[in-house]
Amino acid sequence: MRVAGLAVTALLGGTLAACGGGGGDEASDTLRVTLANHVWTEKIIEAIPEFEEETGLTVDLTQLGEDQLSAQYNVQLNAGTDEIDVMMYRPLQEGKLFAQNGYLADLTERVESNSEWEWSDFQSGPVDSTTFEDKVVGIPTITEREVLYYRTDLLEAAGLEVPETLEELEAAAQQISEENPDVAGFVARTGKSPAVTQFSSFLYSFGGDFIDEEGNSAVASPEAKEAYAYYGRMINEYGPENVSTDMSWPEAMAIFTQGGAAFYTEADSLYQNATDPANSQVADNVGFAPLPAGPAGSKPYNVPSWGLGINEASNNQDNAWKFIEWATSKEMVLEIQQAGVPGPRTSVWADPEGTATYPEDLVAAIESSAENGVGYDRPLVINVAEAREIVGDPLVIGITGGDVDAAADAASESFQSFLDDERE
Amino acid sequence: MTVASPPRTNPPKDRRPGNTRYKTYSDWANNHRKWLFAAPAMIFVGILIIFPLGWTMYLSLTDSSGSVRAESDFIGFANYAEVLADTDRFWPAVGRTFAFTSVALAVQMILGMCIALLLWRPFKGEKWVRVAILLPLVATPVAVGMMWRLIFDPNIGFANQVLAFVGIPAQPWLSGQSTALPTVIFIDIWQWTPMVVIILLAGLTSLSEEPDEAARIDGANAWQRFRYVTVPLLMPTIIVAVLLRSIDALKTFDLLYATKGRGGGSFNEVETLNIYAYGLSFDYNDYGLSSTVLIIFFLIIIAAMWVLTRRRKDV
């Protein structure tokens, strides 16, 4: 009986201690960091022991997949948790929502205070995306642009040059898919929501956009309709057989790296999946080029896909900032960029060491994309997930060979009422 | 479970039955013992079931979105009106929920009964067969979903390779608009039929032999004995299996999310009420609308269970 009593006391005590351990007004030596599964995360985890040694802090790390991370934030931040100090988030997807809800601490003073760390060194597009109502709420960590991945061997066999316009791309995809029955001419994401970000570059290159200057839906403009029709046709006619309408990048990348497609448009930050012989059967034959130009030129997106922020409710904000400063320092960005993750710092891109490990044609493609790039790859609204599904609808209709014009009109109508609702 | 009686000890001095304070407590405890014993369970139910349900009901009457801590307005039954008039997502999701449940349940019951009858009489290697049949049951639905997603991949999947081997053209399986729902139903059947088998087998082995023997002596054939003797005797067990499986199938989430992701696919082809409500909450941050869908879903489940349990009483 006494043993049972002791056990109960211990259990209760333990639980209470665990409950109390996270809170308290005092800054803790334990820093709770939540990160997404990403190549960047893998590199930073390798370096965390150095940070712990330098600062004497202990990093308590939580690592989650993208969807789980998003669901976790929704639950925990909604409940006002102080159990997260540093949070990795997607500025374009959740940035507005989180900032508006007051989940992200204002970092404006902190970024200005350390001249050595140099805030002005960060590219302006990514900085815009992590700024909300003139306040800095996040620090960009990973940037990406859409580029064309292609198979050098297939192009050579077909006697083709690397396509520079979307028309040439379509002709090349058609020729290769006709000449090689087992190989698709073109592959890209097909899932209603995942495809939107990659489609955005096509949309801009055709001269369209998601929202016009007055803040109204622009997805039924003639330019947008052409872009929808083009993207859908490329996959419907020259894409893999039995193409699924649920593909995000892992599925599309798998088709490309297993030799199933000649051309593939995707974010440059994923290039190692295609060039690493361990993952890719076509590693020796992969080439990179800027996104081919449409009627409005080559206008790929150029965005920060991830950033680091501090939870407004955290009691450990000073230490959290130490971590962010360290993780986004020039040295760390250079190190991680060399390992294949494109960073947000101008000085690192200007440094030959920063691009030495990249394929030459990829560096050229990234440079040209950074010049003409557009700073967003999805509608800039608060409820991004719903907006993506609305504007993604004509894509899947096109991919399955349906009536894209009608779908774009219907999507525009829903998108307009969505925008009106959000403006209220 | 056996309940050991407490060791008899002499009551401490001040707690002798004669002590009025002790007597009052003890009488009070005796008079209220049904409440005292039930209290832990009631507190548990209150905190973990009634409070969340009440909160969800409250949210369903507000326009809460973005953050549940953000200010929201009380809008009465406006969400209910919106949801019930939604023929794009809500009603198709209701249809899919019932299609999924009824087809999966019917096949599982028939298949489960056949397998249980086969396993009923002892045979050589019976143990191995039982283990093999139970295997799908011990895997987590998310892992099962991912495994089948690979098998049914339209380009590199095993399923289409087998079809190609026997000369049948590749099928879209999970990726087709019209084939996705039947495919996830198939996966559910694969995973949960063993559960029906276990329940029915337990029922069958507890049946007494006499009625069957009597029918045999009266000249009934195998089908007649099954139809008029075994099934009626087994009915209570069958109803239990139907109840358990239908509740489970109605609220299936993990399998659908693991195979088709958010929204049940690009055309919402496997979007059931659960997936729809999850999307409203976690993708759209529309807590008011999501709570409304959940409350309606809750009422639907209560109604379905009420119908089924009434049937059980009739038996």
C-alpha cells in the first residue's frame, strides 16, 4: 500500500513538474525549437552541438512533416502555448495568418541591433515576405525559384536544343514523347493545391496573375486561361500515362529521376534529388535551364519557402533570437548553401564559394531567375490553403482533359467571392 | 474480476462507530455510494466528452476563424444553413461517408462470415491460417495506407505490374476519379475483415451443438442448418460486429488521409465528412463551419446507432 502511495505521489509530482517545467517567467536554458523536415533542417541539426557549446543552452528539438507541422501550430498556437520558442514556418503560406493572429513576435529592433549579422544583406523579395505591416516577423532561411530540369541524353538523341520559350518546350516534349513510347515529354506537379506554386511561374510568363491591381480575381483573364490550358495540355498530352491528379513534388520527382520524363519544372532547391546518384537513375544526364519564356518573358517565382520566427507567447525570446541569429549568420548560410540549400543572403550568392558546389547551368538558371523573378508563388491572402484549392481547380480539369475555359470562369467567380469575404 | 474484502482491523479510537462525526461521514458515503463509485468516470466523461462537445456546439454558432482566441461573433444557426445548403462539398461528403461505410460493412460481414465458417471446425495448420488472417489488423492504418498507395501507384506500382503480366491494361486505382473510392473501400475491407472474423468466430465457438444436431437428424441440409439454426443463434454476435464496424467505418480518417491527402484528392473523390471537417479546421482555419459539420456528423452517427441498437433489441 505504501509503495502504491509513493508511486502515486511520484506520478503526480512528475506530472506537475512536467507541467510547470515549460512555463515560468524566467528565461530557461532549454530552448524549444520546432522545425520542418527539410534538407536545411538536416544541416542545421548537424551544427546544433556547436551552438549548444558556444551558448551553454540546450536545444530541445521537435521535427515534423509539413502537414503535421501546420496542424501542430494550429492547435498549439491557438491555445496560446509558451512551449514553442523558435518556430520554422512558411512565410507565404502561413505568414499573414500567424502575424495577424499575433503568434509571431516583432523582431524589427532585434534585426537592426547587430550590424555584424547584417539584415541588409538579405534579398529584398524574401524580406518582404517575412515583413507584416512594416514589422519584421521572421527571418528567411531558404529561397527557391522554379527552373527547368531536363534530360541531356534524350535531347541529344532527338537532336534538340534546350528550349528557351514555352512553345519550344511544348514542341520538344511532343517530339520526345512520340519518339520514346516509355518516356513522357513533360512532368510536373498535378495535385490541385501543390501544383499552384509551380503553375504560378507559367501564369506570370503568360502575362497573368492571381489577383489584379484592384485586388480582384484575375484567374479568368485571357492570359491566365492560356496559362491554365498550357499547363494542363502539357501533362494531359505529353505527360506520363495514367497520370494521377494527386502528385506533389516527391511523386513528380520520382517519375523524373526514374527516367520517366524528359522535362520537369520544379523548385531549384530540390535539385539534389535529381543529381544525387543514390536517389536518381538519371543523375549523370540531368541539365538545368531557366524557365522557358512565355509571351511576357521568363518570369519564374523567386520566394523564401521557409523562415524562422519567435513565438510571441514564449518566455525565452532572447535566447530564441540567439538561435535565429546563429542559424542565419553569414557563415551558417554559406555552409548550408554549399551543402545544396539555396539561401537568402546576397553576399553568399556573390561569393564564388557559395555557388562552387552547384552545377554550373543551375547557377546560371538561378541567377537569371533571381533577376526576373516574382516574389510570390501563390495568392497573397490570409487563408492561403483555401485560395490555392480554388485557383488550382482549372489545373486538374486541364490535366484530365476537361474544359479549362469554363473551369477558369467558375474558379474566378469563387475566388472573387473568397476575396470579397476576406476583405470584410 | 474478484474483489478482495478489506482486512478487518480494529477501527482507530476516534473513528469508532460510536463517534458521531465518523458515523455521519460513513452514513453519507453509504447513502451516496453509487455516486461516489461513479464519480471518477463521471469526471472523466465530463472533461473529455461533454466539455469538448459543448465547446464545439458553441463554436458552431459563431463565425470563429483564423484563431479560436480571436474575437468572433455569435451568428446563431447561420453556419448550419450554409452547410446544409452546400451541395458542392458537404452533401457529396455525406454520400461518400455512407457509401464507404455501407459497402465496406456489407462486404466485410459476408466475407468475415465465410472465413469464420471455414475456420470454425478444427483442421491441420489452423493456427498458421489464423495468424495470417489476423496480420492486417495489427498494422496501423496510416502505414497500411502508405503501403497500398505504393502498390497502387499508376506508374511504378506492383498492382499494375501484375495486371501487365496477365495482359490487362494498367488501371488508375487510387488516382482515378471514379476508381479512388472503390479502391479505398477495398483497402478498408482488406484491413478490417479479420476483426469481423474474430468476433464471429468467438460467437460460433460458443454456440451449443445440440440445435445443429437436432436439425441434422430432422434431415436439414447444410444451407438450411446455416440459414435457420446457426444465423439466428449467432444474431446477437452479428449485431455486435455490425455495430463496432459501422462506428469505425463511419469515422475512418487515417486511411483516407494517408492515401489521398487533404480534401480527399484533387477532385475530393474520397472526401468523407471527417476529411471535410478536418480540412475546414486545419487547412482553412474556419472553426465555426468545421464545428457545424462535426455536430451534424455527430447527430448522424447518433441516429445511425439508435437505429442499429433498436434492431438489436428486436433480436
